[in-house]
Amino acid sequence: MTILNPSFFDKKARSALNIALLILAIFAACGQSRAQAASIASSERTEPVVGVATFAGGCFWCTESDFDKIPGVISTTSGYIGGTVINPTYEQVSAGNTGHVEAVQVHFDPAKTNFAKLLAAYWPTIDPLTPNRQFCDNGTQYRSVIFYHNADQQQQAGASKAALVSSGRFTRPIVTELLPATAFYPAEEYHQDFHNKNPIRYKYYRYRCGRDARLKQVWGKKN
């Protein structure tokens, strides 16, 4: 019979203890990872969702100003959409050679407003009866367009336009286009929030362009 050295049992005990501690550490780490994952998932679920909509209604200074007045709108950005040139400049777009349209991308809080309300607010700010022109600005780059970002927006935009057509309000065709949203390029910084940065120049431009006078003709009231 072999007599074992007592230190042998001490080593086995220490080894068993180390293994037990390692197992406990693994379970603790897994539990912590699950807790962290749950925390991250909860954070992602509670993070506010921001809606996006894009509208073209002639000069984006005016379109941006109109949407800034709507409750629930978080931000507006003037820019260019629908063309073939990457990162176009204002000079290129205004010359009408890139296929882009001056437009405004609207970010909104779905808890305070929705796409249907934005559509309802959009129509009275444009002339939907004149093709390739809005007020004093002439050319395809100034035409009125609703750019939809998903199938739901496409359906709502189509229903909104159809309702306006069937209302009998206008005897002339509504030429405002409904198109899928493509790459949107923010305009140069001096165009952003122009109505706030240069209020006198903006009001003078809007008046001289005859925007509000034409809107009164089309819709029967001052915008």
C-alpha cells in the first residue's frame, strides 16, 4: 500500500477549489454579459425613432421655412435629390443640367406628427398645377415632387394626391410628381436656415418671387 504525502491532498484540494472558482467566474461573466445585452437591447428599444420625409416645392429656402413651422418637425435640411451627379453644387443644379431638384429633407418626431400631416401641410405651400416651375423659379430643378422613402409613404402620398384630384377643387391636372427617394445631398451651408440667417433678404425674395400671391390664387388664402 502506497502512503501518499499529505501535500498531495492539499494540491488536489487547491486544484478543485481553483476549478470551482473558475466555473463561478464563468457563470458570473455570462450573467453579466446577458445583463449588458439586455441593457443594450432595452436602450435600443427606448431610443426615440425619427421619421424622414423629403419634399420639393421650388426654392428650398421657402420650403424649409414652411416646414419649420410645423409642430413635431425636429429639423429641416435644404439639398438636392433625384439627379445623376454626385455631390452637385448649387451652381450645377440651378443651371438645370444635373437632373436634381431643390428639395428639403424633414426629420420629424412620430409621437408628435406623422407623414399624413406633413402631406396635408405640404400641398397648400406649393403650386401643384404648373409643371417644371414654382412661382418665379423656372426649370425642372424647381418642380414640385413628393419623394417617398418606403411603401407606406408611397401609398399615403398616392392617396393624398388622389383625394385632392377627386375633391374637384381644381379643373386643371395636378402635376406634382411622386418619386422614390434617392441620394440626398445637403446644400451648401449658406443655404441652410436661410430664412433665419437672412430674414430681410428672404422676405424680399419671397415677395418678389410672388409665392404668397400665387398661393392665394391657387388655394384662396394667404399661406
